Amino acid sequence: MNLRRDHVGGAAFILIGALVLSMSDDLPFGTLASPGAGMMPKLVIAAMIAFGLILLARARASPALAAIAWDDFPHAVRLIAITAACVAVYSWLGFIITMSLLLFGLTFLVERKPIVSAALFSVGVTGFAYGLFRVALKSPLPQGVLWF
Amino acid sequence: MEATLDSLALGFSVAFRPDVLLYAFLGCMVGTLVGILPGIGPLAGISILLPVTFGLDATKAIVMLAGIYYGSQYGGSTTSILMRIPGEAASVMTCIDGYAMAQKGRAGAALSIAAVGSFVAGTFGVVMLTLVAPPLAGLALRFGPPEYTALLVLGLVLLAYMSSTSLVPTLLMAAAGLLLGCIGIDVMSGHFRYSFDIKELGDGIGIVPVAVGLFGLGEILSTPSGTVTQKVVSPRLRELLPNSNEWRLSALPIARGSVLGFFVGIVPGSAHIIASFLSYAVEKRVSRTPEAFGHGAVAGVAGPESANNSASTGAFVPMLALGLPTGPVTAVLMAALLIHGIPPGPQLVSEHPDVFWGFIASMYVGNLMLLALNLPLVGLFVSVLRIPYAYLYPLIVMFCIIGVYEVSHAIVDVWIMLIMGAVGYLLRKFDFDPAPLVLGLVIAPTFELSLRQSLVMSGGDWLIFFQRPIAVTLLALCAGLLALAVVALLRKDWRGRLARAQAGGEEA
């Protein structure tokens, strides 16, 4: 059998539905006259699984799975990895250090820009954003261990 | 009518306040930039800038955010005409003939026609909004929980019917959004649902992290800098005026696009995208020279540009009058009003007339501002397009993080945005439209509450939805649309053509 795009899409939603349903044991469905906290989620999960099954059944009309272009995948993974690392230390290191690192990581490590221009860009833009949000708009930004 | 004019006068007294004018101007300016820059649509732009409005009062906040929305419809045409890259999705159709006109040395004329068409259509849309929204809100005051349940079901069905992708994936996405909307404390019983002992999830998942992740970050993840073309045709100021023949050829398409766009805009779904597609198809059908389409036809720019602007104004009718979002952008605008303590819906006109009429009046002013901004400053906007994308997208990622964090100062929201960015990337790969997911998330609390209230009211009798005239009419409409959708599934219709045009910008 040729695996099609909607085979994977449909199956993924059925699995998600089944997983969420298994986590819904503690939510009472209630009765029609007195609906419980579990009624809406369980109805929606049932609908999701039903639509997933329809998608799966009609998957033969969708393009082959191999036809999906993944040439942007390395870019996406690098971007997510750098951003996730920065989010993880955002509260601890504070706005200025984290955002400088984020911008430097994306311009130097992902985009391979010259180190000096990447560094100047990162520090300059972070300084501008700090001035705009913290100083001008008085928005509370995370201060971190070094108080900025 | 007299009461409407009096209320509009109140609105203008609010809209002409210097501080409100300033925020309308800022919204229009930022919206134009958002529309111009490929990769940031109006939704991402509004979501990112939503936290900036927290310190403002509700009128200024909504005036600025709406300015970003309709400003982006103006700005989207610039990249379409000069670079053949749609700045935002509704400008796809403008790429075809707009870029062809630019190749013939008529870039300035195409930009002028797009700007004037957008102005006429935007103003027509606001006039219609002024006339239609208040009586509709009056009718909606008679709605109880069963009517609201039926209305929200109709909204979801309309969304699925009008979506550019097929029916099943759209409903699947809406169901996923409704399920996400169930996270948090159940308001009727106090149960914690799917919050995994994370206290921030007790309040549910916010719209902003989901919208910014799916649309802002998701777009950036699937756009490596190597794929972004930055060859820009820059028109000179003296080349901006169309000749008399071009004006003549654009007059009727602008009029048709304005009317068509407004009525399509009222319907939930990707209205402004569908409106521009339908307008292009209509213009090609009524043209005496259909063979000119795809090779620089003036009507191919004037019609779609007018239609998408009129549709973006039409989308405000159900939002303001019924409290029903017709798409993710209006959903985020509704969230902005709620954050400021103002529930959109039928009570908005009577309880907050300054916000309602001030907002409408500011749209008249905003359309004038956009006309004044877009033509003389086209050179400035074009220069923004010369910023290398390799430097631009890190900046956008930073603003996404700041914007999401500023909503509730919770790092959990930033993680949700990042996860949603990855989800948005995968959804694009598997050809799922993320917009219904955001809509499902927005309407989930109201939908659940009105459904459960209806059942409690009737002692568990489902027939309550068929015993009330408004509810049964709305449900009959749902049944009719579902039947039409099933027929459409069996044959190729406009959705397929729209999807192909969005994918490749090819001739419809």
C-alpha cells in the first residue's frame, strides 16, 4: 500500500483523540439534564475521531507521503532548537542577555552571517527593543540574575 | 436613520480626538508594513502587537488593532505588484496581473489603482457596517442560549463550507480548536480539565500564544531565508498616476469588488481571500477581453484589491453585532476587547456607544489616512523590502516572544507558542488550514456554556433547539449548507481552484 498524506494526517488525529479520551476518565459526562465537565470534551473527541476516520478512508485521493517537500526541515529544527534554548533560560538570564543570544544564534549560527555584523545586529536590536518596551512602554520584561 | 447619524457624530467626536487619531495612524502605518512584509500576515501582526495596547483604553486599542488589519490589506498589494510575492494571503490574485503590469512599466499605475480601489471599497464597507450592524445587534438581543448554540454551529459550518481546503480537514481543525478550548477550569462545575497540575493552564490556553505560534512562527519555520526573493521593482513618483483608459477600465471592477467583498466578508471563513478570488473570477467572466487576464489586465488588480478590503470590513459586522468571530483576526480583535473588559456582541452598541461608534468613525478616517500614506510613501515602504530576510526573521521571532510573554507574563505561554509554531509547520506540510483551529479555540467557552445552559433549561430535551424559531432557522441553514458541501465534494468547485491559485499564484 502506498502511504498517502491523509493516511498520516487522519491517523495522527485518531491517535490524539484516543490519547485525550484516555486522560478524560476523571471528567464526568453527567446527564443531558445536568451536563458534566466531561460532556463537551468527549463529544468533541468523538467528532475528531470520526473526522479522522473519514480522512483516513478517503486518503487514497491525497498526494503520496513522499511528495511532501521537507527541504526546509533543517532550518525549522535549528530555529526551534535555538529558540527553545533561549526560552528555557529567559526567566533566569533576563531579557537583554537572552534576546542578544537568540538574535546572535539565529543570524550567526543559522544564517552564517559574519560574526561582527551578527554581534552588532544582536546587541543593537536588543537595546532598541529594551528601550521601546521597558523604558518607553513601561512593559515588565524578565530581569534575570543580573537585573536587566 | 437620524439616530444612526447622531451616533455616528458621537463616533467622529471620539475618532477626531488627537490621541485616537494618533493610534489610528500608528495602526495604519504598522498594518501597511505588516501587509508589505512577506511572512507576517495581519493575524501575526495583531497578535504580536496586542500586548502593546494593554496600557491603552479600549477605544484606542481597538482602533489601532483594526488599523493594522485593514492597513495590511492595503500593504499586501505592494509586494504582490512589485515582487510577485503576496505580502498576505488575500493578495495572491493581485500578483497575477499586478506583477504583469509592473513588467510592462505600469507598476505605479497598478499601485494607484490598488490603493484607490482599496479606499473606495473600504469606505463602502464602513458605510454598510454603519447601516447593518446596529439593527443586527438589536435582533441579537433576543438571543438566548439555544439561539447562541445554533448560531455558533452555523458559524462552524459556514467556516467549513467557505474554507479554501476541503470540508473534513476544516472540521477536524475546528474540533481540535474546540478541544484546546476545553483546557482549564470548567466554569460550571469547577473541575480542572487537562491542566496537568500546571497552574497557568487553569485559566485555559490563550488565543495569542496559539495564534502567534501557528501563524507567525509557523510561517517563519517553513520559510528559509534562501527561498525569499528580494528583487524589487521601484516605481518613481511621477509614474504613479494611471492614464484615463486605466481609470475607465478599473471603475466598474472596483464597484463590483466592493459590493461582492462586503457580503462575502460577513460570512465566516477566509473571507477576504475568497472575496479576492471570486472577484477575479467575476471580472474575467464579464470582461470583453478575458484573454488579457494574466497579462496585465487592470480589472485583475482593481477587482480583487477592492474585494479583499471590503471583505475585511464586512467581517466586523458579525463580530460587533453578534459577538461572533468570522475568522482568526476578528477572534483576536474580540480577545483584545475582552482583555479591556468589553464583551463584543449585541450589548456593545448600547452599553459602550463611544467604543462602537468611535471604532466605526475611525475606520472612515483610517481609510483616508491609508490612501494618503500608500501612494506618496511607496518608496519608503519598498525600502523596507530591501532588509535582508536573514536579519528580518530573527527580529520577528524576538517580537513573537516579547508579545506572547507580555500578555500574562507567563513563560508557559511562550512554550505554548513554540509548540504551536512546530504544530503550525507540520499542519502546513499536511495541508491543514490552521485558521479553523483558532476559531474553535475562541468560540469553545461560549459554545460549551450555551449548549449546557440550553440543556439545563430544557431538562435535557434536545428538542429545545427545534422549538425556538430563530434557533431552528439557523439549524436549517446549517443543514442546507452541509447538503451543499456534500454536493461540492462530489465535483470540482471553486475551492480547488482557490487552493491551486494560493499554492502557485497561477491564473484562475
